Amino acid sequence: ASAEMLEKNPKEKKWLDNIKTENNRMNKLVISLLDLSKSENIKENDYLIMEIGVPQLHDFYDFNPDIAVLTNIFEAHLDMFKTREYYNETKLRMFQNHTKKNIAIINYSNEDAYRITKDIKSTKKYFSSKEIIDGCYLKDDDIYYYDEKIINIHDLKLQGAHNYENVMCAIMVSKELNIDNNKLYFLQTKKYDNENDNSNVIYTELYGYKFMFMGDAGVEKEKDILNKYNLSNIDVLKVGHHGSKTSSSKPFINETNPKYSIISVGKNNRYGHPNKEVLNTLKYSKIYRTDQVGSIMFKIKNNKLKIETCTQYKGIIWIIIMR
């Protein structure tokens, strides 16, 4: 069996991922949290989970998440900013309105991340893939949450310390939110010689609905997944590699038989995604493309799945609401 990770809470939950405008260089957040808080979809005890890049933080001033995660300070991002100081300042905006009531989850072994967060007011908790610390850490190929052994990295078959650290962050957030019941299954097969096939492929069931997220996995990994796992009649398939011709083979789509196929893709992208042949392969499912319908929201309420779109926001938005 595959490794099991984060999911579920009896309260509603939203996944909100990489909100962008068509100005991909700045990637400004175009939905204010005030607007979200007024939405009829957001209830008092709901959890809203966001993945935010540094460019999106650029315009955040009133942002105040209950839990904020800083995975790294990365040299490659510096080209977006005039100075390192401004880059660090932008990163810190996720914590700027925190008090002791808020949780900051920080990479202990990333020297810059540790240094710039020393004076934040949050309650700080740490993870590390390099050292045994008071927090989440890696020891003898096992990931521990304090003294509790959670999972062996060979069960994940994720490639490299950065991926292990992402898993640690998920563990720490799930523990803070007391998320224990539902499961994400990482469908691992073997180590590949290309980065795309080493992507995480994730399967989960929510209230009887089957969700599968393909990452950038290609046809070789698709074949290996079919050989190892019994997968059929997927309700929602997040199509591999933005609809590239390197993914979504006919045997894989025929076997998984998705009801809804979701393609996250930029409008008029230079790669020509999604590929016409892939679209033809997916023709027996209902296809949703972010370049055409904008944001996509999955809502499960009273055991019924409803999909809503919003063309006002042309970036990638994933929201899952459960009750």
C-alpha cells in the first residue's frame, strides 16, 4: 500500500492554490480575503488552505493566516526583486500580523528562513531534513513529528530533501488542525530518470467521490500505476502536465475513465497546451480548462458534487468544500 498523508476534517475545507491574474510576472492576488470572508461559501469554522508564491505576497498587507509555513528562502527567486532585503521583507508579510495565537512553521535548516523569522511574534515551530530538532525531522530515513514516527521516506519515493520538507510541512499542519481521518494516497512506483515522472501522483476519496491528481507524470509512470493499482471510474482527474502530449495516454484514460477532467493551463501559453490529441482522448469526460473557465471550485454538500467556475479570475484556483 502507498503512504498515507493529509486530509479531512468534519468542518468544511477549501483548497485555494496559486491565485493569479493574467499578468503572470507579478502573479498578484486578485481576490481579497475580505471578499472571501463575506462569501456565503465561507463559514465561521471553515478551513481555507492556500499555496502562495513570493510574487503573490508582494501586495499582501492585511493577510493574517492562523498557520503560515515558510519552506525556504531560495536564491532563484531573487531575480523578481531588486534586493535580497526586499525579497526577505516580502516573505515576512505572511507573518506580519501574527500574534502568539498564530502558528509559524519554519524550515530550521534554511539559514535565511531561520534568521529572518527570529523576531516575528508567532508561536514558532520547526521542521528539518538535516538535523534532529524539537519539531518535525528526518532520522534514519523516517520522518518524525517530535518523537512520533510518521512515515519512512522510501514509502514515499519522493526525490530530494525539498520534497521531504514539503511532506513535513503537511504533517505539521495536519497535526495543528487535528486532521486525522481521511487519507491521501501517494501512488508511487519507482524512481525515474526524469523529473516529471518523479512527480507526486495523489489519489483520495471524499464522501464517495474519487479524486486523482497527476502532477507532471508522463505515460511511463501512467503505465506503471495501472500495473500496480486498481483504478477505475475516477470522478475528478487533474490531468497530467497541463494536458501535454507526454501524458494522458489512451490506455490510462480508458482505464481510469474520468467523469471530469481538469486541465490547469495558462491562456495562449508558448507550449501549446493542452495538446489536441489529449483533448480528443479526454472527449468522453467533461473537460474544464482554467484558460477558458478561470477558477474552478469543487463543492461537496449533502453527498453531492457540484462544480463552479468563475471567469473573472484567470489563474489557477482549486477549492474543495466538504461537509
